[in-house]
Amino acid sequence: MSRIVEERIADLLSRSEGEGSCYVPRGEGSGAIRRALQRRVAAGTVVSPAPGLFVSSRTWSGLKKNDQMLLVVRGLQTMHPNWVFCGPTAALVYGIDVSFSLTDNVHLAVAPGERGSDHGLVRRHGVLVPGDVDLEVEQHDGIRVTSPEKTVFDCLRWADFPHGLGVVDSALRSGVVRRSELEEHFQRASSRLSGKELALTTLSWADPRSENGGESIARGRMLSLGYVCPELQVEVPRVAGEGRPYRADFCWVRSDGLVILGELDGDGKYLEEELMGGRSLGEVLSDENIRGSRFTLYDVSLMRFRFGVTDDPVAFASVLDEYGVPKRGSDLALPDGTPMIPNWAALRRAAHE
């Protein structure tokens, strides 16, 4: 292959990737370019994540799964301008946190009578109501998607409770949609829609104070297992020196006065650039250990756990029980609606008695 062709293909891929899209061969000469790209796919220098879509292997391998999916979505929109994306796919477009487990497929919204057949990555859902399409479809960042309210509603209907909680917490935290708008949309939805009750239940537990999807999913697991819903991002005053208070991911105050602080650990939490603040991984881990040690200056029970344990209900329940996290309705649980904010001054004195 001539050097000119090599440079031409590299330029086409680079331009598309710069626009956040896979490259879609179109127009005059597209057949020859497509064949050349297929040869590069066979050689391993180009990836074709879906028929007709191409991206350099170097770019593809350097992206997280959800960022890869956004390249695919933008490429598919170029190929199919009338397509409307929904559910977890639309949530990604809006910038909502979506668990990797929900983004294995591209979800398309169609009218019930236009379902067609699913194939490859694509899953079609008959969620558009004829006559209301103009109200249900928006264009966000150049991509046609269902409205934020409908997007979150469908995510919560299709996902299990913990993963749905991750979606709705993020949607509220980012300001993509307001709780009142979700409540109105959920209530208007037909009672015949499968998963409506699950969506309503998930929304009732939503809390935008959760800092990331991992914390939301962990909280969802706790609630599914019957434990008291923790207070989130509780500030722990510094004992000495100046600076902002430390914050604990989770906090429980039991009826007998015991305070339990919960900390979710995991490399994924530390490697997010926005959470690292320009620090190296070693610096972040050191800061986390220092923060945890500061908590022990108070008379509290400090529970640290990795995200992976939340996938095993028996193991996770054992951890929660070991640290004394109360079950809802138990004698150790405070009455519903009681704020679980510790008396830090009293706890500090107790630690030195």
C-alpha cells in the first residue's frame, strides 16, 4: 500500500477520533477505503467494533469501556441519522455514570410496532409512543436520545436495584434532571410497563450526595440486604491543625451510641483523574491511609471494604455484620428519619477517657 494511502487512512481515523467517533467510510472511493481498513483490522492495527465502523487499535485500547461505546454510538448516528438511543446508551451520552455491566449493548428506541430484529451490539426497545416522539426525543451533543426523564426511567426499569441506584444518583448529582421531573414522569408512565414499581422504589432511595457509581452500588447492596441506609459524606472534624474536615463515605449511628464509618476502597476510585487532584496513585493511597488513621482518633468503628466484595451478598453481609451495621427494624436501628450525625466532641472525649 502506498505511503499516500497510509497517510490518508491515518488522517481519516484521526479526524473521526478527534470528533469522538469511529470512522465511517462514505462517499466516492469509500469501497476501496473500507477494504483497506479491513486489511488493517486483520493485521491488528485497526479495530472494527461494529460493521462499517473503524478506529485505530491504539486509540481503542487506550479508552475505558464506556468511552469506547460513545465512539461507537457517534459512528452509528452518522450511519443512521434517524436512530434514537435510549436507556444505558442514552445515559452515557448525557454524561451519567453507568456501570460497565449495563453497557455491553447499544440500546435503540423504536415505536412498539417497529421493533425489528436485534443483531450484534444492537438491542431495540419499543419505548417510543407514536404521536409523542417530539416530546420524548432530544438531541444532545449531536446525538438523538430519549429525554433525560425517559432515559433514567428505562435504566431503572431494566437494571437491578443497585445498578439503577448508581444511574439515578449520578443523574441527580450532575444536574441532568431534577428529582421532581423524574417523579412526575415515573408517575405518568403506564402501570402496564414492566419494571415501573422497581423504578419507583429505586428513585425513592436516590441520593445525589453519593460521590460515584461504586458508592451508589455499594449502598444499593446494603439496602437490598436489609441494612439501615447510611448517612453519606459525613464530615469528620480535624482534631488538630487547620484545613477542611475529613469525610467518610458512609456513616451509621446505632441506638446504643456506637458510630460506624464505612470507607469504600478500590483502584478504580483512586484512578479517576477528577478525584486524584493531580496527585500520583501512591500519594492518593497515602492520603487515604492518613485519612483513615485520623478517623481512629474518635471512638468509632472503622469499616473499610473493597468494591468487589459487594458482588457477593453472603460475604458482604458478613462484613457488615462483623462491624455491627444495624438491620432496618432491629433494636439497634434508630427510628426512621432520624439524622445519623455523630456528636464528634463527645466521641473525642470518650477516646481519651
